Amino acid sequence: MLLGDIIGHAAKQFEKVGIDSAVADAELLAGHVLGLSRGGVQAACISGVEISTEEADQIFINYGRRQAREPLQHITGVAYFRNLELNVGSGVFIPRPETEFVAQLAINELLELDSPIAVDLGTGSGAIALAMATEVAGCKVFAVEKSPEALVYTQKNFEKYAGSNAQLADGDLSNCFPELNEKVSLVVSNPPYIPEQAIPRDPEVRLFDPAQALYGGADGMSVMHKVSATARRLLVPGGRLVVEHADSQGLQVCQLLLADGFSQVQSHQDLTGRDRAVTATK
Ligand SMILES: C[S@@+](CC[C@H](N)C(=O)[O-])C[C@H]1O[C@@H](n2cnc3c(N)ncnc32)[C@H](O)[C@@H]1O
């Protein structure tokens, strides 16, 4: 069987079910089975490479899963975040490209400080925590996650990337790290913030991201309130908070942080110009 024919057929099927990145996904899933990069797959297609029946069968299984709108990252088991190749799968939130910019805001703050302490609330795969731990020399990072299903992946990613400067805790963010009260330089969080009734349209999100990672109560702000209170407890006076939020929530989040006593509350836009993060000072 010609690899190029298999990929061309799959891309058409993916398009029919509404997958935007149809060709890329068909190439990446074939590459996952064949041990090739996307460029390697494209080169193999151009040179008319044929694949074995066993390889084709495995690729077809992956294509069936993707056609049912299972996320690409669940099938390959990998999500890329900044310099990290994170282990992901069913039960853990797949880190998003927009969160790379939130991690950048946190990293920029930490790079200004001497031996800072950072805390990531609701760490999921460990994406933000491990980005800080690997990109900021001398930084101590603490991360908390309460979902046992997510923690399976968090632990693997911490084993892979965390040195002695990063520590993972299992539990609710509201009462995490009491030993760090008023000692933390920066708190960062990408909490669940979707209002309960605003069910996402994309099946990849609606059916496969864990509900605990998506929904933040009736107005989407319930976990944000907890993040704000926990940050007040953990931060040194003058310490900084960085939070991600939905593009419609900029004003709400600023008002919440001001009401909780934060100052220098500032909204930040992503590359498409949408409000996606707020920074503030205790
Ligand atoms: C939107 S996901 C973000 C995950 C990761 N920080 C990222 O940016 O990819 C929110 C995470 O917070 C966790 N979470 C929700 N409520 C929590 C709580 N009360 N305490 C600890 N973790 C919580 C969820 O299980 C989920 O992993």
C-alpha cells in the first residue's frame, strides 16, 4: 500500500468530520506508527514509499480514533509545550498553545528575581510548573493537582523533567503548601474557567478533556476565587500572581483581584489580541 494514498484518503475523511488540521493529523498519526517525523512522512510520500499490511492496520486504528474526534495528543500520547514533550492521555488536560504565553509571563517575572519560589495551582500535566523549573535557573517550583487521573501523567512528567527544584503535591489548591504561607514570589494558575452551561463545541474538548479541568461553576469563576484567596495566603507582600482566563472574563478577573486586595492589576492579550491573562501584585 502506498503511504501517500492512505494519508490522502484519511485527510479527506478527517475533513468530512470537521477536523481543521486534516492533512497534518493524517501525516502525524502515520508518522507516529512508522517512527517518522512529519517531514519524514512527507518525504516518504513523495518518494512513493509502500508500507506493510501490519503498519497500515495500525495506522487505520489510529485514524479511526481520530475520526471519532479523539484528540491527536491522546492517540500519540504526547503534547508539546514550550521545550517540553509531555506525556498526556485520557484524564489529563492537554496543554494549549495560549498557555505558553501565560507561562512566558510567569517566567519573565521569575527571571527578574534571585532564587524565587513559584507555585502552580492546578498543574494538570505539569506544563507551566515544568516550564518554569526548566527555564528559570535557581527557581524552586511547587505544583498542586487534585485529580487522581491527571496525576498519573503529572507524576510521569515530573519524573522526566523535574530536578530537585520542583515538587508535586496531590490535593486541593485551597489548602496546599501551608509551609509556604507568605514565602512565595509568584503564583501562576490556569484554572478551570468555562461556565457550566457553556459546553464547548469541539468534540475533542467536550468529550475528552476532563470536566474538572474545564468547568468553573455557574459563571466559570468559582475556582478563580479559590486561586485568588490561595495566592493571597502564599505570596510574600509584593509577590506576583499570573492567571489565565477565558477571553470574555478579563474585566471580571480584574474586578475579583482588586476586590481581594491585589494592586497593579493588569490585563494581557494573546497573539490574536484577545484578553487571556491577568497579572497582579499582593
Ligand atoms: C485548565 S486545567 C490546566 C492544567 C495545566 N495547568 C495547563 O495549563 O495545561 C485546570 C487543572 O486544575 C485542576 N484543578 C481543578 N480544580 C482544582 C482544585 N480545587 N485543586 C487542585 N487542582 C484543581 C484540574 O484537575 C486541571 O488539571
